[in-house]
Amino acid sequence: MFTGIIEGVGRLAVSEPRGGDARLTVDVGTLPFDAVRLGESIAVNGVCLTVIAFDATSFQADASNETLSLTTLGGLEAGAAVNLERAMRPTDRLGGHLVSGHVDGMGRVLSVHEDARAQRWRFSAPAALLKYIAKKGSICVDGVSLTVNEVDGEGFEVALIPHTVSHTAFAGTGIGGAVNLEIDLVARYVERLLAGRDALP
């Protein structure tokens, strides 16, 4: 599990084809990387990946075809900036919201507007996901926990404070750029519970 509070910005160093899928090498950049362990989880742009090898400045992770096709990782070029977060510990503060690292789909940046010292970002989202996105609810965009300001039939809007822009890969994300989306876990489970109730005799 993760919190959506980005710990560092790194870069995709290599995406190496391996037997039909890919092995990724990620330079950790500003991510605190002490005491890393084989097998631990690190979210890369919101995608939970397992560390299979590492050195002092990078780690490797395998990405399945499912991951490559349903997230932005399949289209990232070497050198692309990525948001990084190590898995939360039971003693950590939950500064964002509960994030699984299981991306639900991809959206795109529709617009960016200055709003005093903040920025208003508008994203598109697949129709199948929009029903889970609620005004003042939480959503994870490229691994970043954000609060939804507005939502309509085409997408949603959030506000990014200067700290978020300068400490995430959003600083290099342009209009039209693809992003990973993960809906709030609560919405997913509420739907499942309601579906089970409706199936009762």
C-alpha cells in the first residue's frame, strides 16, 4: 500500500524487452533509497512494481504485458521523469489516501491554468472510471494523491499547489500527456458491496 505522497522524482533509465514483456531500470533520483530490500514494492508513476535488483542509485523491476498495456509505463521513453514512492509502513502518517498501486486506467492532461500561486489541472478519464470520481473525493494521478475540485461527463479538475508541482514529475508533464489513474479504494468496495446486496433474493 501507498499514500500518494511522492517521496522523490527519478527517471526511467532503460526499458529492456524481455521475452514479450519488459524489464525496467529506474534511476531513483531524489528518492531516499537507504535500506532498500529485494522484493519490496515501489510505486512508479502510481504503478506498484517489485524490486528484483538494485544498486546505490537505481533499481530494476519486471513489468508484465498487462502493466505495459494498461498504464503509461509501456509508452515511456528513456529519460522520462517518474514519481516514486516506497511502500508505506504501519507506523507512517497517512498524508494522502490509501493507494494500492493498481492503476485503473489512463487519462490525459486537457488543460493547465494558473490560479494565484496554484495551478488548476484538468484531466480526461475513461467513461467507465468517471462514475467513481466525486467532487471533494480523492484520486491518484501518476501516483500523486489529489483532491477532486470538479467533475463532469468528460473529466475532472484538481488544484496543484507550488510544492506539488515542483516536487513531482508534473513539472514536466504537458498538455495532452498521458497519466495513470487510480480511483479511491472506498468507491470500488462500495460498488462491490451494493452489487452483492442487489443479488440477494
